[in-house]
Amino acid sequence: MKVGIIVNTSDPETAWNALHLGSKALSTGNEVNMFLLGGGVEIENIKDGAFNVGAAPKS
């Protein structure tokens, strides 16, 4: 299956959930494309105590 994920926010919880959804889809053999728009382009710089987006899985 092909999965497309669009992240258009710098909200830590939303970005963290999107990254983990993509990681899970990859680990089950799916093809994943993630598109970062708007605030989503800052995904590597998101700092939050509850959601460590910078340490989220990367593939």
C-alpha cells in the first residue's frame, strides 16, 4: 500500500503522531511519502517536553 502523509503544522503532538504513523506503516512494508507544508517544515526544530519530535523515528 502507498501512504501519503501531509504535515501542515508545528504542533508537537500532531507532528509526533504523523511521524509515528509513517514509521509504523514503513515497518509493515508500506511505501510512505511525507510532505511538509507551512509550519510542518519546522518539524526538526519542534521542542516539547511531552512529545520529543526530534527523536522520532527517521527513515
